Amino acid sequence: MSTFAKREKEKKRQQKKLEKQRRKEERKANATDGSLESMMAYVDENGMLSDTPPDPNARVEIDASEIVLGIPPKEEGQEDPTKTGKLDFFDYNKGFGFINETGGQGRYFVHISNIQEEIREGERVSFELERGPRGMNAVRVKKA
């Protein structure tokens, strides 16, 4: 004697089994030959995926020695790292300020630890730049 719940569970189990068998047969019917050529994808000159191989006649040879990895080496006679500007604002209590570069090219943060001699607001200064955690900072600051 089986209860209604047991019969329902058995029906669901049989349905799942039939569904699994149907999916298996469907996969077999739609399966490809499984060869490497049927699974191959190519990248064209525009970086798009394609199923056709590229034309070997349109191939361009690249000299590997011309490829520069990383930052290219500095050439002699490049720009002077020392810049000039005007101390626009400085809070001596907090120990920081800002320098406006000559020509209005940028405004840079300066900390009191990077100042080499005593300067006041409005004075012309020379400085170098270093990357800090929040952008470019003025370092080695002195009167111009």
C-alpha cells in the first residue's frame, strides 16, 4: 500500500529521469565532430573573433627588437626637472601649502618637510615634482 505522497514523489522522479534522458539525446544530436578545427576560433586584424583563419599573404612581419616594454629610456637633453612657481598658500600651523607653477600650468601640494629654506607666501620658489599618494607633490622647495 502506497500513500499519495509516495506516488507523487515517484512521478516526479520518473519525470526528472525522462527529462535528463531527453537532454542527453538532444546533446548527442547537436554535437559536433569534436575535432580541433571545429573548435578553433581566430582573431582578425581588428581584434574581433572569426571562424575563418587569417590570410597568410596579408601577414606583416614585426621586428621584436623595436618593441619597447615599460617606460622608454630618457634621452639626453630632456626637460629640466626643476620648475619655478610662487608659494600661493601656506599654513604654518598645519605644515602644508600650495605652489602655483609659473605659466599657470599646475598647482602642487607642498609639505613643510620638503622645504629646504624658510619661505613666505607670495615668494618665488624653485621645486621638483614627485608622485605622491594623491597626485604630484612639490619637493626640494627653495627660493628662486
